[in-house]
Amino acid sequence: MDKRCQECGRGLVIDDWYSYIRTKYCPACAAAVKRRQNAERMRQLRRITRQKNSAVRELCTVQAAELAALRDLIQKQRAELDALKNH
């Protein structure tokens, strides 16, 4: 059976029907296509990771501000309690 490479157009001679269905590229182009696909996958993974990390950083900033406000409130209430105990 004869088939053409989808990348360069060279002819591929494939004897097995299952290989015929699965094979899209000649061996030279297959390595380049695999490298390109892996690079794109990694680029997407890095982008998604950056988005998740920025969301986590933003959440941490909000929670740190909230904790600081609660800490101030607790200190203020302790001071008021000490003032009431002393009178």
C-alpha cells in the first residue's frame, strides 16, 4: 500500500493495514512533528501553571491582609479586656 507523508509529501510504503492507518509521517518528519507537538504541549502547560500560580498568589495576598486585620482586632480586644480588668 502506498501513502504520502502529511508533512513533506514523500511516499511511504506500508505493508501492514494497521500501520497504514496509524502512520502519517515519514521517519524524518515524525521526529520533527513530535518535537513540535511536545514543545506546544509544554508551552500550554507552562501557561496554565503560571495562571494557577498567579491565582494562588492573589489568594494568599488577600488572606494575608485578612489575617492582619483579624490580628489587629484581637490585639485591640485584648487591650480593651485588660483595661476592663484593671478598672
